Amino acid sequence: MCSKPATPSISAPIIRLLRELPEPPPRPRLSSDEWRGAVDVFGLVFTSTLPVVLPFLLVSNITLALRISNLVAVGLLFLTGYLFGLHTRHNPWRWGGHRISGFLTNVKTHLERHKKA
């Protein structure tokens, strides 16, 4: 958010540069690389959230499903930290612990904020 409106001396060069840009095509199209990237992102999001959602589909007790889902999420956080530590040749156990401690710090902060409200 700007603290004050832009003056003509600031906005004029920007407007000039925008007017010099070529016209966009009448109907933009996605290239095959962009479609492939979109499918890859979808696959990544789907496969990373599926393990956390599955307990709700397989367990009829909602409280138990939530606890299982949380356990799976924390396990996945540890796994990503562990694999990052292996990949960067650092202590994988420490990196896994860092991921979990960061998560727990966020949960604690969230709970404290909602307790005040």
C-alpha cells in the first residue's frame, strides 16, 4: 500500500514503458511446456495432500481421523527435513527435528492468538 499517490514524475516513465510493450495476441494460448508444468504442479499438490486426507476417508471416527492425519503430517514434515539434510550433507536428524519444531512453534502461536480472541 502506498503512503501517498504517485506523482506524474514517477508515473509518467512507467506509463511510457507500458505503452511501448507489444500488443498481446488476440487469444493467448498455453504452450505444451506450460500445460506439462500445470499437470506437474497438480500431481505434486495431489500426492502431497492425499496422505493427510486419507484418514478422513478411511476412519469413521472424526477425532481419531484427525489425530492420524496430524501424525501423518508431522511424519511427512520430518521426512522432508530428513531428506533435505541428506541431500545437503548436513545432519538429517537435526533437519527433521527443525521441521517439526518449526511446525510446533506455528501451532503454539496459532493457539495463543485464538485463545486471546
